[in-house]
Amino acid sequence: MKIAISAESDQGLDSQVAQHFGHAPYFIIVNIENGAITATLDIANPFAEAHQPGQIPDFIKQQGVDVMLSGGMGGRAIEFFRQAGIMTATGASGTVRASLDSYLAGTLAAAAPCAESVEHGHG
């Protein structure tokens, strides 16, 4: 399984989780096999400065990701991921490692549109 986590830096598992999915400077992609981390990859978000709806979910899908974790995410992004067959979870915080551990433990399991998205009618 491949899990992507929005991140503020390219420091792998020690990166802080980015709270705004669409403007996350990096994504940390973690391969999990038999419950263990087998590899990590830090990739820059090519759409961090500006993007059209659906561009980032498409980019994440191209990486072969199964699950996307982030601090916050808009309702449209959640729907694009759902259509692509990628599970999402929001509410991640702290380090990428801590958020990954929370997800694997089942305590970070659902995605909800961020307040900003709801305010703008995208929830």
C-alpha cells in the first residue's frame, strides 16, 4: 500500500504535516508492506503555487497512491480522490510519522471538508 501525506518540508517521516492540502510544498509517499515501512519518497508539489481543481489528485494518482492524508482538504479534492479510488483522511497533524502511525492504528480514518471549503460552498 502507498500512502501520501501532505508535508511542509522534504524531511521524510520527520516533516511536519501541511495543514492546507492544495498548497502543501511536498508530499511524502510511504510504501507499507505487512504493516512495515519499506520505502519513503519526498516529492515536491508541482501545483503548490497555483492549481486547477483535480490537478493534484490526478498527480497523486499518477504516483500509484492508495491513501492520501492531510491536515485539511476541500470537499472537491475529497470527491476527486473518491472518484480516483483513493481513500482520504483529514485531521492529520504533527509529524508525517505520527500521522502515519495514527492512520495505521485506525484513529485517523475519515475525511471531512475543511471549514474554508465549506464557507466557499465547496463542502
